[in-house]
Amino acid sequence: MADIKDPENTILMELKDGTVTIELLPDVAPEHCARMKELARAGAYDNVAFHRVIDGFMAQTGDVQHANMEKDYNPRMAGTGGSEMPDLPAEFSKVPHARGSLGAARSANPNSANSQFFINFKDNDFLNGQYTVYGQVVSGMEHVDAIAKGEPPANPDRMISVKVAADA
């Protein structure tokens, strides 16, 4: 288990193989961090599928509207939805899309991020300045590496639970 420096800005994501600890970056992307914590505290991310997982690139999840595998899961729609909250403005920074970084998924509109996010499997510098980075995996990246691959995966993995460490 990682040494948690700031429990209020640390996410504990439970996957089938174990816990992934993510340090949020509120100084870099305060609105994206606040949204993740709000959705985690509401239980919105629990049981949400990893609907787009590209080997050597990234694992995408967070469609709280269409990808909850316990409630109205729709693999055809997974990846098209968000939360009932408004979309977020881009919070681009100099923080690179390095291995284990958390990026905000969005449409072609830079200000369309909502609830979906991705975790980079490797350094993806071509995304720098294009997508908001708002967290970094500090332990459990081996569990992210083990997520079922596919677009969508035949048998998708899910986030079993997502909690703010301060509440755990």
C-alpha cells in the first residue's frame, strides 16, 4: 500500500486484482479533481466498466451513465455518456501524460470532459497539452496493466469501488 500523503486528494480504486492508489493533482486541475471526488463519494464510479482498453496505450473508464455493470450496462453505449453534472473546462498544464497518469477523456471539444477518464499504460507525450492530466497512480499500476484489453473488451473489467482515501 502506498504511503498516503494527502488522504483528501487520494483515490483508492479497487480492481479485481487489488487496489490502485491515485494521487490527485488539485494544484494542476482543481475542477477535474473536485469532480472525481464528488462522483467517488456518490458511489457513481462503483461497478463501472473499462470500456476501451488499448494495449500499450491506455485504459478508459468512468462512463457513469452507460457503463455501470450492475445497472443498465449497455456495451454499445459505453463511452458515450457522462454524469448529470455540467461538462468541465479544459485544465491543460505542463504535466506530461506519463505512465500511470490520469487523463480526462472528452470529445473533440476540449471543454467536454465530464466523468470519463483514462490511465496511461506508457508515456504518451503526443497527448500533452491536448487532454487534462489530474492524477498519478502511485501504487497498484500492475493491476491497471492486467485490465482486459479491447474496444470494448469481450469480458470487461470494472472499477469495483472508488473511494476518497479520507473516507476509507
